[in-house]
Amino acid sequence: MKKHVAGLITLLFLTFGLTAQAGDDKEKEVKIKTSAICSMCKERIERNLAFEKGIKESNLDLKDKVVTVKYNPKKTDVAKIKANISKTGYDADEVTADEKGYAKLPSCCKKGGHM
């Protein structure tokens, strides 16, 4: 339980704290909660993020459904990263999945499709 709470606190700090850092010339990292379910979701999200300008690296942890993204803030921002995930068909924090992207997902990748 303590580990879960500590992880949540860290996630909140990273989500809000990193955006307030000065000096936008350094690589930044953001953690975004997704609606991903399986390894196909992981592959799809990471592949689509790799094509986004300014994304250096992304890694989706399926256990906690959080994607960690390292990016160049001169080339992209958190809103664009969340939009990319949404267009892929998945929720990204408060941004809900794009309907067209979601419709293209295999049934196992849709909410309630696989547990």
C-alpha cells in the first residue's frame, strides 16, 4: 500500500513539477496514465510516439498503465504527447481516447476487452 501511495505521489510530482522547471533547453520527462491493456497496446502507443517530433524515448508499463515519455521541449509538449496517445485510441490522463482511433483498435485493446 505504501509503495502504491509513494508511486502516486511521484507521478503527481512528475506530472505537475516537471512542467514548471525553467530552462526549456533540456530533455524533459512526463508520466501519463493510459487506458492500455495488453502488449499490443504497448507496441501501438510506443510506435506512434516514436513518430512524434521531439520524442526521444517512451516506455509503457502495463502493470500500472503509465507511459513514461522523454522529450525535447523545444520540439513538442505534454499536450501534443497526450493528443498523440488519444489519436492512437487510448485515454491519456484527462484526455479521452479519440473516437476514430478507438474504433480502429482490436477488440482486445478496447476497454473491458481484456483483463
